[in-house]
Amino acid sequence: WSLDHLPIIPAQWRVEVKPKTVAQFKIIKHLLSEAATVVIATDADREGEMIARELLELCNYRGSVERLWLSALNEASIRKALLSLKSSQETFPLYQSALARSRADWLFGMNLSRLFTLLGRRAGYDGVLSVGRV
């Protein structure tokens, strides 16, 4: 590590499928290639939105997208949510928010961990100093 290499800012952000999930990813990609409409049914929060939308992007899905928004998992709540699907535009800001948070966490963690570790070494500390939001 060197101060000369900081800050580290990716020219392009990449998402990769983990080797142990490649088989499942291929199944989902195939199913998406045949779908005209997708209903996102992940957790009703920004992280759930990001997981679904990153998957759709990774699979190059370009069809219609709607959002199931559940506040509870009882039958009445599920029926109500199924009858009032949200448009993908309505929940897209949640994806943008999650993506910004994720990238900011990575940038701060990667850069500040290296910076603090290098400064710590100058002061005689031999370990790695991890810096991050979580």
C-alpha cells in the first residue's frame, strides 16, 4: 500500500456473480429472458430494491418492472399488496439511495483503511486499521 495510490476510485463499478451461485444465476437469467413483466418482491426497503435491480441489470432485463410492497406477511396484507403493485419509477429512488450508500461505504472503507494503516505504520503500529461505517 502507498499514499501515492490514494484515493482509489473505480473507473467503472462492477458486480460479479459469486462462483457458488453461478448455477442459480443462470436459471434466473434464463427465466428473465422469457419474462415480459417482473414483480420485485424483495424486502420492502432500499437494500431489497438494490438487490433486485442489480440482478435485473446484470441479466440485461429490459421488460416491464413492478414492485410488490409488503408491510406484513399475513394473507390479508399479501392480497392487498398484490392488488396495488407500485410502479418501478416510484421505488427507483430507493435503489439509487442504496447504490449511493453502498459505493460511499466502499470508497470510505477502502481509502480510509489504507490511509489510517499507512499513517499507523509511520507511528509504529504494525497492524491493519480498518475504517468503515459498519
